[in-house]
Amino acid sequence: MSDKPVRVRFAPSPTGPLHMGGVRTALYNYLFAKKNNGTFLIRIEDTDQTRFVPGAQDYIMDALKWCGIMPKEGPGLGGEYGPYVQSERKEMYQPYAERLVQEDKAYYAFDTAEELELMRERAKQMGMPNWQYNHVTRTSLKNSLTLPQDQVEELLANNTPYVIRMKMPRNRDIRFEDIIRGWVTVNTNNLDDKVLFKSDGMPTYHLANIVDDHLMKISHVIRGEEWLPSAPLHVMLYEAFGWDCPHFAHLPLLLRPDGNGKLSKRDGDRLGFPVFPTDWTTAEGELYSGYREKGYHHQAFINMLAFLGWNPGTHQEIFSLDELCEAFTLDRVSKAGAKFDPDKTKWFQQQYLRSTPNEELADQLSEVLEHKYDVSRLTTVCHLMKERATFIQDIATEGAYLLERPTSYDEQTVSKKWKEDTSALMTEWKNNLEALSTFDHDSVENAFKAFLEAKGMGIGAVLPNFRLLITGTGMGPSMFEIAAFLGKEECLERMNQGLTKIEALKNQA
């Protein structure tokens, strides 16, 4: 690795919400910077003003904050290389483009959009559907390479609209090393003369990206695979300016769960899972769901993303953010696309929920339940229910019987387990509980075992119906822990209520 300080950037465009693929790019940049004692910054690349979406920049920053991977430098964060929004840097790009023209590495092109469209149509008619503005076609087009110098100066003086295009050399191999993909070689005959500076006075992504990365002293460019075709041009631009080229690492695509194509912004709600970190509402009022609002722990989301394209080389799957920073290396990032697995994402969420202290979960549960219950009581509820839950809301829903008496009884359990003699049997068991002087987990369990032994019965004849009377459900955590939590008086009252209601249901049937 270079001796230069590690500086990496996440450079999203504010054209809409931040897709989880973008979050993964930000995450890998963050992890790489932390691992190498470097700096992670964010730069908003809004050179394409036609696609700008109001609110998108704020969304991006809020999403990164929720994920816990905030940059050190960026808009609103400060830093000595600002401004960090490209439209605010607008004035600095044209001199660089003009410099390339003066050095015969770029040129002015005065062709109108209509003229270029006509050229494409003619090419199609001649059997060439993929017409390009390149080293061959530019010789017959309206640009500063074909027009006399005085005519070029006149066009410029008259403010005739123009773009500045890269003058791509003919038949030259561009070769660079990608940290993930190894050596990449592309011949310039396969490349067109990309626009560097547009007629609206804004640079294209290509020019602004290179100039900003140089001025911001970016050492490593870690970005999505979709930018790999642009990398040869970027290498050429670094060479044209005489600047050191950063190290490149192009990340694999995120694929749909079936592996059939790239995971897109519209796949999420259509397939039943979020693809955005947080909720996004369009200007038309259309809602796209996010992981935060679905109840995911931000570290579970980050842990899941880290494994979409990277593995630590061990069997460990659960990582804190600090552990990810320590373990992460680019040489363990895969070249192949990574299939997104929504079930595995839920598994990560379950692991984080279970590892979260009960007191912390109780605070979250208290918010879900609008602070109706004592937090110390909710702490025990979380202890009892979290092994069976994926989200905090699950504890609130599936553990509702721990806070309020059941209003219904599981029909399947009633049908299968409640026999003719069950009412008398459960009344007898209730009387045994009522006789207990101590009512805790061990005393209830010991009494239960003694009752089974005296009756000569198995657990299945008594425990499911005991659970049914107390909770209204057919399954759940330890009934002895539930009984101890509810207390003797509450358990007896619930059993009385249940015996009356279930018998009434059986008589109706």
C-alpha cells in the first residue's frame, strides 16, 4: 500500500433515496478508512441538475447517521477540502477542461443535439446501431479538431453552445490494477470521446470526479462495479493532468434473491423487503419502506450489508462495527455479484435482538407501548420473549398476554388438548397452586412435577392446557417463569376466567 495517508470518499448523487447498495459502498469505504487510520469523507455529486431530487441529500446524511457510519468531512461536517457539494465548486472545473484543450488532450465540439441524433439515425440505417463520437467519427464532425482556428474563435466569441470532449488516442492499451479484480486492460479503440464539460457550464461526472478526487487527496477509489467501464477514461484523465492515480477497487453488484439481475430500487416492496435504509416518500406521496422503520437494529443492517460481497475468512458471522473495522480488508471482497437474502437479514436482526441487554430492549418496548407499563416489568417481558422474537414489535404483540389477560384462546389447542375431563383436571391443578405458600419458578415447577406423578400423567396432558388458561396461546416460553412473573393471584384469576370461557366455547361447539 502507498505511503500516502488513506483518504476515501463516498460520492452519491442526490437523485433519490440511498439504495442499500450505496450504503454498502459507504460502509466499505468507512471500514477501510478505519482499518488504515485514514479519513472517510462524503462528497455530493450533483453535476446532473436535471435529475436533482429535493430532500435527497438530507436523506443520505440521515441514513448514514442512523447506520453509524458518518464521515469525518462533508457538507455540514466541515473539512479543509470543501465545499463538498459539486455544484458549489462549479467555478473551479472549467479551467481544468480548458487546460486539456490547450494541451491538445481535449477539444471543443459544437455539434447540436439534433445533428448528433441525425448522425445516429444515419448510422443505424447503415447497419451501425452503436454509433459513437470517437477517434474515427470526430474527423467529420463540427469541432475544434476539424474547423479552422479562426472559425473556432468566432464560435466561442459568439457564445455558440459547445461541450469539451476528451481526445481519446487511437489504438492504445490502457492498463490499471484493480485491488479486487486484478489487472484490467482496455484498448482505446473501444472507447468514445466522452464529454468532460457540458454546455450548461457544469462538468460531467468524469471531469468533476477526477478533479475533486485529486484536490481532496483521495488515495483509494472504492465504488460500485457499474463504474468499472469508466475507469479507463479516469486513468487517462489522471495521466493527461500529470497526477498520481489513486488505487481502484470496484465492488460487486448486489443481486436479487434469485440471483437473476441487479437488485433495484423497485424490487424491495414488490418482493416483500426493504431496499432502503430508512423510509422514503416521493414527491407524489409514494412510500418506499426502510429498515429503520421496519424495526431493524442498525448494527444488524450493517452486519448484513458487510457480508454482501465480503467475508472474514472465518466462521464468525456476528460482528460489532468495531470488529468489522478490525477484520475488513479489500482482498477478501468477491468479484462475483452478491445475492441478497432477506431471510438471512432477519436472522442477523434476531441475533442482535437476543444479544441486546433486557434493560435496553425494555426502553425500546416502552416506546412501542407508549409508556403504559413499568419499565422494570417490561425488562422481564423482554427476558421471556426475546428468544422467540425478531423485532421489538414482536415482543409487544406475541408477549401481550404477559401484560394483559387473554381475550381469546388458541382454537387449535382447545380442539386438540381440551378433553371431557380437562376442566376437572385443571381445576384440581389450580387448587394445588392456590395451596402453595411460596410462588416462584422452582416452587411452581416442583408442584407441577408432583401433580403429574400423583396423577400418573405425562406433561402433554397438563402443560398445554395450563398454558392455554394463563396465556391463551399454544406455545411460548417456560410456563414456570411466566407463572412466577404474573404472580399467584393473577394466575389463579386467569385460570378461573379461562375455565369459564373455554367450557362455554366447548358447549357452543
